[in-house]
Amino acid sequence: MRISFLINSAYGIGGTIRTTFNLAEQLAEQHEVEVVSVFRNRASPLLAPDGNVPVRYLVDLRRQEATYEGDDPEHKLPSRCFARHDGAYERYSRLTDRRIGDHLARTDADVVIGTRPGLNTHLVRQTRRGPVLLGQEHLTYSTHSPRLRRELRALYPRLDALITVTEKDARDYRKLWLPGVRVESVPNSVPDPGIEPADGRGKWVVAAGRLTRMKRYDLLIRAFAHVVEERPDWKLRIYGGGVERADLRELIGRLGLYNHVFLMGPVSPLEPEWTKGAIAAVSSSFEPFGMTIVEAMRAGLPVVATDCPHGPGEIIEPGVNGQLVPNGNAEAMGAALLGLINDDEKRAAMGRAARERAHRYDPATIGERYDRLLTELVARRGRFRSGAHRARGSLVGGAYAVRNVAGAARQGLGYVQKNGVRAAVVKARTV
């Protein structure tokens, strides 16, 4: 089976990038897999997969290179294919429309996987008929704007399957009218760190993630002020960079916690830093999944997290591998941390349980679920691909896309013109 992932950028550090590479590497053990990055902004991926997974790009945005395309006139024109209300819309253009369209019209993949709403809409608008179209949702339907929801309701029925990372989000999508679309929840995978787990004796609480408002590190710092009042021998490390750094530093100084709370900046790899701690903390107001929760569990740390939508409640079993506290409640967070800090035996038992239960997120386990799903979808699609099918075009959101098929064989690539938009058309013959 040939599988092609389409991702915004494969050259950063974000959770979508990590989980895409994890899944791609696992599937590559049995299939031909590639990762296609719309943008390239550095020489090589920071989280490069192994040699079994080629990574290629469509638009070069490396300013220092002669191949830089950011000044291309087409890149100054707004996209007509990318979902207009996806948060990344401003990055996309007629140039990306054309490059993505050419790629999707030429691909010989059996399965094409989009990794965000805007790219999923490219799949349904521009892919030649034939491949299975699978959309991934790494955010959640409930947090999308009403306008984006309307776009998705109009276009997602043309997917073959939609995969969410939590069952709660899958239930939300199943409430939509998506006839013929298989909606499944499959969590992100997190590899075993391959190092000795934490021994629980280090007097450190550890948190990691982008320093953004959603992560609510201000709440965690306030919660830790309660911890320090009773246990000044414990300290907090927060790993990551972001726009909230200056405000958080000011809050640390104002609360007199400069000897107890440390902003460590971005660190890669992060796995050894988890094992230096004894407890992990997640204070987010919202988590589509919660990869850092699983990463901490794999390192043998119990996790204290806010019971925010959607991920923590599906990962943490309160009293077993961690604790859940009311969303936005700093006092409750502080009390839960102290509950583990003051009970060495409970902390150690929860750490062992966390490591054991994290095995369900192993890439081999998640890869097997994807393998079964993709095999079923390709087999189902194959039952409807015999004989020749007439090409059909659709005018969607101002972009004209033609998708046609005739079994597996094609003779070449052509183009049509509609409303001033040049769109790829696959020429096919009957087999």
C-alpha cells in the first residue's frame, strides 16, 4: 500500500509533526510511506524520520536560499482551495493551490492523509478520484469557529474517513450529517523514550509545552505558590518557548518564586528532562489530546492535570496514574500536587501505573489500528473502482477541481481553466 501524508510543515517541532512522523515510521515497516510538506523553512526537519520515510516539500520559504519562493507573485494572492476559516489560511496562496493541486493530481498513493482542516479541504477539492481520502483532526470540532464548521460540514462528506484523537471529538463529528464517512478516534502515538524511567526522588515538578495562553502556565505558577508555602524544598521547571515568556517571568518575580520556578526554554530531546522530575503538571484550559501527558507517563511520572476538554480525561485515570482537577482552579492544582509530594508511596505507585498504561500509546499499537483501518478502506474503495468512470467537476469556494478515474492506469496530466483558476485534471483510460 502507498500512503502519502500532507502536512503544513514538516520542519518544526509541533505535536502534529511529531505524531505524523511517529505514525509514518510505523506504517513504513509494511508499506511505502511519504510525508509531503507544503512549506520548507529550513534545511532539514528537526524531527527527521528514519530513512524509510522520504520527506519532500512543495514551496520553499528559506529566505537565505536562491530557491526562495516567498516573493512569487502567485504567493501574494489568497488561496481559493484552503479552508478560508482555518487559522493558517493567511499562509496559503494561489501558489500553494497550484503546487498542492499538482501533487494531488499526480499522486499514485492508495491513501492520502490530510493533517489539518485546510489541507483536508484540499484533498476533497483537488485529489484525482481513486485514492482513499482520510482527514485527520488534531484540534477539535467544538473549538472551530462557526464559519469553519460550516465549511467542514459542506466538504467533509467527500472524505472516506475522518480520524480524531479523542472519542469525545469523534462523537461530535458523528452528530454531523457525514453520509458514508467513517469517523473513528485513534489517539496519537508516543514512542518509549528508551531511557531509565524517573525514580521519583527528584524534588521537581515538570511541565512542557508552548508558552501560550491556552497552556495557562500562569495558573500553574500560582498553584505552585501554594506548594512552596508548605514544601519550599520542591521546585518547578517549565520547558518551552513562546509569547507568554515575559509575562510569566514577571509573575514569577511578583510572587517571589524566582528561586522555585524556572523557565527552561525549548529543549530537544525532552525525554531526559522528564526523568529528572517526580511529577508532571498540565494546567491547560484546553488540550485536543495531550501528548506531553503521555510523554511524562512513558517516563514514569504521575500527571496532575486540569480536567479540560478534551484529552486529559481520556488519558488520566484519577487515583491510578495521576489526578484531574477542575479547569482553571489554581488552589485545586496546588492541593493535588501537594497530595503527591507528601506521599512518597502513592507517588511511586502512580508513576509505575503511568508507565504501564502508557503502553497503549505505543507506535506499534497505534500503527496496527491505522493499518487495519486503511486496509479496510482501500478494499472497500476497490469494490467500486472496476470499469471506467466519467470525470466530474465541481465548483467549490471559487476553485474548480476535476476528479476522474479509470481503474489504476493513467496516461498523463492536463489542465482545465475555469473562473480564472488553472486546475489539474488526470487523463485516464479504461482498464
